[in-house]
Amino acid sequence: MKRFNKSILAVTLSSLLCIAGCSDGDDGSDGADGAPGAPGEPGSSIGNTTSSVASAADLMLTLAPSDIVVTGTDAFQIKFTAAGTNAQGQTVPFSGLDKIAIYVTNQAANDTEIGSPLLWTNHAMANDAGYSMYCTPEGTTTSWGAEVDACTLVEDADNPGTYTGTWEHEGAAPIILADGDVNNLHRVMIRTYDLVDANGDAVDNKALSAVLDFIPATGELAISEKDSVSNESCIKCHGEIDGYPEGEYRISNIEAHHNYQQVENCIACHNPAIAGGEDDPAIGFNADFGPMIHRLHAGHNIEEMLEGEAAEMFGHIGYPAELTECTVCHDGEPTWAFNITADACESCHIDVDFATGEGHSQYNLAQSDDGSCAECHGSGGLSPAEAHKIGRRDDMVAAKAFVVEVQKLEVIDNGINDDFSSTLRATSKVTMNGADPADDLDFTPYMTNSDRGLLIGNVDANGTVTRGMGMKVTTGGGNFVSLTDGILITEMLVDDARLTGTLYATAEVQVCGDGTQTVECGSDEALTNLDGSDFGFANDAPINYIDLDGGEAITARIDDPSRTTIDESTCNACHDNLTHVKSTHGASDFNQCMDCHNETWGGSFHSEKTALLVDDDGEFLLDNSGEQQIIETLDTYGTRDLVTVAHRYHSGAWDNGSAVGVYLVQYPDGTNETHGYSAPSTDCEACHIEDVQFFAADGGLFSGKRAMSIGDDEFISPVSEACRSCHQHSTESALAHFKSNGAYTLNDAADTENLPVESCAVCHAEGKTYGVDIMHAGGSH
């Protein structure tokens, strides 16, 4: 009605004006245009900006080379835009930034004979002005309790989310490098402070811009030639922070400085200007990024030689891969292979004094600089790749230096069997260094552990395995029958009840080699580990399934990708290979692991879980002899199933009793905390396959596992035991919760394996309010 009445009024007024304007004469000429009116006030931007975000990943800062001046005699300037994700999921300008820090570095050629060919220089550090420069709307801020000058940060009133920074104080801005070369690659990053969510709570993780690498002289974007370790490489062990754009990788779990998230961030401070300390017992490490990372990851391998802060901070670190496998971390440009410097090498070779020559080969060669390093180490047997045996395990497997494949299993009666057992004969094809071994050759001198050999066991209709029929392959092992033309015959007496249905057959042998072929252990050609022990290679061992009754063989559940939630690639992403993890066993895949680590072979073989006592500040408590105090916790475990031992080890629920690798500490209030595990503890996909599904439609485990043995006729429920094997869920209240939801546990085991399905999935299945995918949203926590 209102619109209708207004329309009538408008028509009426128009008619009146027309009547008043009637004339029989010609219309006059148009008058001159009037002066433009004054601009109106800007419209309200309410609803089109945000001043809060749910996570640091929701804040996006954009910089352009043309908006940055950080080198030369011109005044400092910077301009950038900030955008955030609002509650509706829209990307809108972020308004209200009140404090940032700007880090600037440049990459310049090294004109000396000491250090790498390219060096990072932090502009603020070069000006003896700290590590970065703050910017605030007031042009001052408080840092470490003192008021300091800052650049003046102004948000464009006409363009919310657009900010400029200028230096309004006397002299040049601390991140201006007056004598810097504008032709060098420059790197700029911004850290924002005081970021909050919609509730006003501080968000997790630092809010950092993506780094901008560019050439100031041309404004072109650039790529550093020095970066030889990518963020993806670090993420393999430390996990990834979720929510960032594709390709902008952020490292999740780095304790130092509360997590700067990219390698590019780290070098802003950890560069040659902060180096030193190598000869200072109070420090004990070189803080330049490359040498520091080498020493840090060497950790407990060199613990006895560490001093000062290095001993305190690094000595407990158990590097999960082989220390000599440089390419586990160095996945970028191979500058590590030819940029050979003393400070990089002595980080691990801590017992070498390059200045005096002590420990530098049998000749004790003194090196005054790095100029001649490449003469010996630039190529050949002393090059880093050769000296460190890069990729040798993979090369040995690819070359099939030692292959054992069980081709046939058969039950025979040789006249010595009683009424309850028969002889199982295994026929295997063996090749050694690409050819048939000599007839009746004894493999013992080539093996790091002669107790290892064939792995044979049962597979039931559900794919569950039962171990128990291992055969040694050495001539003196008791199972050996013959070796002719590469055909190995071994036999053993087996209970008749086991000799039916499907059997799995593989091998678990570790042999010595020289990098190209199998050689006798202890020989001059055999490779050795850092401690001088045999460097063992796992044999190549295909797994075969054979049905003794002539039916169709059944594949073990862990060997069926459609029924498993893990595979070797997820382990090897961090460990690189499983052979060194299992030491002398020679296991390289789960088909070998399953022989011991399954739900039918009860008993843990490990003592009660232990923890190291610490005070409220996390400092270790010592006993009267000066040793770290250890407490046995209330938790015990009765299974050796792969899921439980893997969970237990990686959560620290293990009986190591020392601050090495992954371990537990216990605070005075009784709470436990895992130390040494590199990824976020809730990041299930650090080990499990992507988009993992844990629960089946009936509420049991997706794999079909429904019970775990802890001994003779004693069985417990698998879901609760999988959860309980992480110490966070091993409290008395958690145990009561498991039992109330239908679980049989270690102190209340069932006498049958036909257990009811636990009701865990009602609340914790994927997609539920308290689903494991929600509660363990790993990378963003």
C-alpha cells in the first residue's frame, strides 16, 4: 500500500509540473551544467569485513614486490592486503590489525672460503637491531618489557584490509639495508599478533604470511637456489597444519619458538649472523640453520659428546630414519652433495677438529677454510653420497642381492611322525647376487642373525593369521635338507591341526653387503653402521599363500588393502625404511611383521610402562645417585598386535626408562605427557592412510578384527585396547568407560574369542559429534 500511494503521489506531482510548464512558444536553449556536487560519505562496510578468524590459516596476507622498499637509500615502505574467512565461509577483507612484525633477508654470494657459496643475511640483524621490525598504528610497541620504536601501520579507510607501513622515526628503518644489493634475491615475511576467533579467544599457531621471494631491482619473483630441504620433507615426520591453500605447506609440530611453520621462516633468524657456539661448552652447537638441524637430528647418536645447551635440548632426540640417508630431508636442489663445509660436517662428526686436524682421517688433516674440501669430497668414494651410503638399502633390494621365495608347501610322512604331527616341507627359490648360490652353501656368514629364516603360519577365513612354523635356512639350523641349483628344501615337524587350509609363506633374513652385492659379515667389504656394527639389508621375500587342501587360498587381512588402514608407505614417510627400525630382524614390510605382531599371539614381552618424573617446570627429578627418577605407571599391556605396539611406542607408553626417542614424563599432579614424538599426537593420518575409516557398519573395526589374545584362552576387545594403548586414554576413568560400553579388558578378559561388538561407534564413528575424525583432527591441533 505504501508503494502504491507513493506512486500515485508521484504521478500527480508530475502532472502538475507539466501543466505549469506549458507554453505555446519554443523551448529555450539548455542552461550550462552546474558544478559537480561534493562526494558523498563512504558507505558502511558492515558485514563486508571480519576482525576474527577461526584459525591462523584463515588469515591471508598478500604482498607485491612493487609495494616494498627494504634495501638502498630510499625510505622504507610496505603495503599489503589482509583477508580472512568469516563465519559464513566467505573471504572478506580483514580489518583491525594492530601489530605485525616484518622479517627481511637477502641471499648473497659468499666471497670467502668459509661457509656455503650462498649466504642469508637478515637486515635487522645486520643493523644490530634484533631479528625483525614491529609495526603498530601508534608507531611504538612493547618488546620484552621495553618500549621500542615501530613502523606506523595504517589501514586504508576507503579500502578495509589494505595496510601501509612507514617509518616515522629518526634515521632509517631497522630493516633497511643501505648497502644491500637490489639484484640479490630478497625474502619478506610478516607475522601478525593478537589474532582471535569469534569468541575473543587467541587462535592456535602463529599467523604468518607466505614468504615473498623477489628481486628488488626488477620486481620479479624469484626462487632460492639455496633451499635444499622442502617443507614437505619436514612434514613427513612433523605433520602438516591443515587449512592452507594447495601447495602452501606448513609444518605442524615444531616445539621451538612455538612453531614457525616453514623452512623459509627459520632461516630469517638461523643464518650465519647467529652462528657460533661450537667452541663454547655452554652452548655446544652452531645456530646457523644447516649445522643446527644436523646436530639436532643427530641427537642421541652423539649424545655422549654433546655439551651445554646442545646436550639438554638435543641429546634425547631419536631420529626415526637412518642418520646417513641425507635425501630423507634433502629433497630439493642437491646443493648438499657439493657445497661441502666444515660447519655442516662437524655437526654430526663432532669428534673431528678441523682446525687442528684431529680426527680428520688417519692423517689428521688440518683445514683452515673450506676451499679445499671438494678436492677429496667433491666426488668419488669420499663424496657425501658415497660415504653416507645414500640409498644403499633400496639399491640392494632393487638388485635382488638376496632373494628367498617360498614356491611350494607340502605335507609329507617320512616315517618319524607320531599320531599328532606331520612333516611340512617348504620348497624355495633362492638367488644370491643375481645367480644361484653354490650347492649346500651355508648362509650363516652372510646373515646378521642366523635365527631368522622362513615365516610360515595359518590364515583363517577372516584373514586372521596365526604364527608358529618358522624354518631356519642355514645348513646348521636343523631345518635344512638341501640346496641344489638354487632350490632350497627345508622341513619341520608340525602339529597336524595346523596343516590344513591356507598357509602364508615369506622370509625374514638380513644379510651384509658392500652396497652392490651380498658379502660376508665382518669382511673388509661389508658396510657398517655408525657404531661399527653390521649394516644389514633385508632380503627380497615375496609372500605366497598356499592352500594345503587344494582350495582357493585366502589373503591375510593386513595384506588386503581393502581391509587395512595402514601401509608401509606411511611408516616409511618418516622412517624411510623398516629394516633399520627392526634392527637385525630383516623385516621390510607388514607381511613379515604380521608373523609376530598379530591378534592371535598373546603376551607383550614388554614390562610395565614407565615414565620419567619431572617437576612443574618440566625439569627432570633426580634420585640420590643423580639418575633420572623413573616410575612404573599403573598400566600394563598384554598384546603384541601391530596396532597396539605401534600406538604404545609412538605415545611413549613403553618401557624405555630414559629420555631418548619417544618417552613419557609424569608431573607432580600425576598427569603424563609424551615427549619425542615428531607429529601431533592426534594426527591419525600421520600413520594411517588418507581418509582413513576405522569403523565398520556393525560398529566393530573396519578391518574385521573382533578380539585380541593375551594368552591361553584369554581375549580382550580390540577397539578399547587400540584406544587404551595411547597413554592419554589409559586412565582409570577411561577403563571404566570402556567396560561400560561392552569391552573386555586386560583385568577382565573373556575366555572366548567370540566377543560382542563394543558400542564405541555409537559416539565415536566417523561423522559423529564425538567421532574420532573430529576429536583427532590432527594437523590443525
